[in-house]
Amino acid sequence: MSISLTQMFSTMGGFAKGIVYTLLLMSLYSLTIMISKWFYLRSAQTQTRKFAPEFSQFLEEDNLTEAINLAQSFKKSHVARVLGNALAEIKPLIQDGSVTVADINSAERAVEREMLMTIVLIKRGLGVLATVGATAPFVGLLGTTMGIVNAFQGMAAGGSSSLASIGSGVSEALITTAFGLLVAIPAVWSYNYFQTKIDNITAEMTYSSKEMIDYLIKGVSGEFGRSRFTREFNTAAQAAGKSAV
């Protein structure tokens, strides 16, 4: 005789029902994070694909004002947030033509700060998915363990030693383990998926920020545009030429 899940749930004890309700809350919470995170990352990558070529074009044209305005218009793009804020910080120095090594270092630190804050924002909620994926099977196993204990207690109280007398109780107890696995598996899958996406986003931000810093360095004239080795070599060559004369 088959018993439906509804009938099993109705015959469960209070502790087992509490486990089921706990797993249900964990499932709804993790599902909410999965959906919101997926839409957020999708929107961020879509805006970044539109933002990147236009931003590069404005940099090539030395149109910093439009580049900053463009970055501010793509509020959900992770790359736009990082580059726009850093470029806005150093824009007055570039326009005055007074960019120094310290200014470039300041821009690099601004990029690093924005990257850290953006990564923290993007990773928000992943801890919940990791926790649900790791603990849901054990929460279900707790319900199973207590259900089996209750089944054997019922068998002892009834004076029967047949498996038929505890079969129903054991089957009800195992439902919580199955429910725990159903909650954990999607959470683990989504956590690994989002972690990979965030690694790719971090690489995009790093590459774009390095590209912008290279643009700033190329725009700086004088000794800063050359390496330390080149300067020392030229200085030594000039000194040798003067001594030869």
C-alpha cells in the first residue's frame, strides 16, 4: 500500500515537522538569492558589454568628461563603477597636465578600493548558499535520526519486533533526509556557478583597470614615461660622454 507525501507529513511528529519547515525556509531563502543574483549578474554583464567599447573610444579621443558621464550612466556595470570613480578622481590632474607618479599611484589605489567594494557587493548572498548547501543534508539527517528513534521506541512500546511495525515510521523519517538533499543540491550547484561568474567578473575588472592605468601612463610626458633602468642608462651614457670630451 502506497502512502502519499501528504499523508506521511500529517502523521509526522512535531520534531519532524519542525525539520521540514526549517528546510522549507532554507530552500525559499536560497532560491530567492539564486534568482536575484542571476538577474543582477546578467544585468551587470549586459551593461558592461555595452559600456566597454564606448568607454575605450572616449579614452582614445581624450574625452574624459564623456567617459566619466558614460560610466555614471551604467550604474549596474561592475567595470563602469570601478573605472568611472577612479577616472573622476584623477581627471582634474590630467586636464591640468600635472600628473605625477604619486597621482598615478593614487589612481591605482582608487581602482583597487572600488574593485574590493564591488567584489564584496557581488559576493553578497553567496555565504547563504554555501551554508545551505553544507548544512541542509545534516538538518534532514537529524530529522531522520530522531524519526528512527521514535519508530524503535514505538516498536518497543507495542511489543512487536517485526519490520512491518516500524516500516512506516522509518519511511517517514527518511523523507527528511531526501528533503534535505533536494534543498542542498541546487544551493551547491548555484554557489559554484556564481563563484565562477564572479571570478570572470573579477578578471574583467582587473584587465580593464590595468588598461586604464596604461592609458594614464602613456599620457604622462617626461621622466615618468620611461623606466628607471632607461633613465639610469641614459644618465650614465651622458656622464661617460662628458668625461670622454
